[in-house]
Amino acid sequence: MQRIVKPEILDELDPSDPIALRSRNDLRLINGFMRGEGWILSELAELDFQRVIELGAGEGVLANKIQNQFPEKEVVALDFIKKPELVSEGVRWIEGDLLEYEHFSEGDVVVANLFLHHLQDEQLMQLGEKLSKVKAVLFAEPHRAQTPKIMGRCLYPLINEVTRHDMMVSIEAGFRRGELGDLLREGFHWEESLSVFGGIRVKGVRR
């Protein structure tokens, strides 16, 4: 199954649209099943770092959890949107294109939960160049395979039509073993695992 990145309907909807609100609730349900945030938090607890940078922070849920669990660390959240009201004051929010962010450093751990699959291969290679000095990366993404599609269809009665469409688009834009490491390159020791509910978890630690 070739990796294909296509637009998702939710990205085009007004955030206040009732359909969009319902779809974001659906995504929280799917996030709960995939448990990517919990995996990232547990892996952070094993690392020595100065700052966490979250890519594609969205509503800021993960950034808030990181700030709560590691209050002595700096937490930076990058996204195209303005800082949501519910994001903790302790989180430094940066609005803009992550590929234009120039302040990744050696003490950083960079994390993303269900975000990198939105990027084309060329953009991921650009990101890899920017991450050439960071201490570690932790990415939880969709696993591009038939089994996650089958499991996703089991959720159809619980989710709306936007989420059904976008979930399948996300899986088709997801990753298989070895792909993220090949795209990001940049000298990490890579570890990968598959979650029970259709996710691939990729950890890279600087050698």
C-alpha cells in the first residue's frame, strides 16, 4: 500500500461548525484507543532533557499533560492556529509553520501525536534536517496497513461521516516500519513498535 497524503475534511471546516465539533470529539475517542499520548509521556519519563517541543499541537491536550507531568521542564507547542484558551499558561505556544522554526537544540525532545502523517515525504525530509541536533524524537502515528482499516470500520457506528472519511485518509497517509527513520535520517538510533489499535510508535535517540 503506497503512502498517499490527501486533504482531510475536518481541516477545511469552520471550527465552530457542529459537524467539526462532533468530529473533534470522535478524535478524542480514537486518541483514547490508540494511547499515543500515554506512550509519549511514559517515554519522556525515561529521558534526560531540557525542553519538549510538540509538533502540530492542535488543541494543546498533550502539551498540557507534558507540562503537568514535567513542571520543571520547558514545553513549546507549534501549530498553525492561535493558542487555544484551554492551553496552560506554562506552555509556550508558537503559531506558524513548523518547517520555518529555527530553534531546535541539543537538549530538546521533539514529540508528535497523530500529526506527521499530514506531511509529504519532502516535508518530512526537511524536518529531518532541522532535527539534526535534538536529543530524541517520539512520534505516534497511524500504521498504514489493512488491519487498522478493519478496526477503524468497527468504530463507524460511533463516529460521524467526517471522522470516517478522515480516519481512512490518515491511515493511507500513515507509516510502515522503517519509513519515518528513512525519511528523517539524521543519525538517530531508531526503535519502533505497533500499538494494539492501529498505531506505529517511533522513538529516535541521538547516538
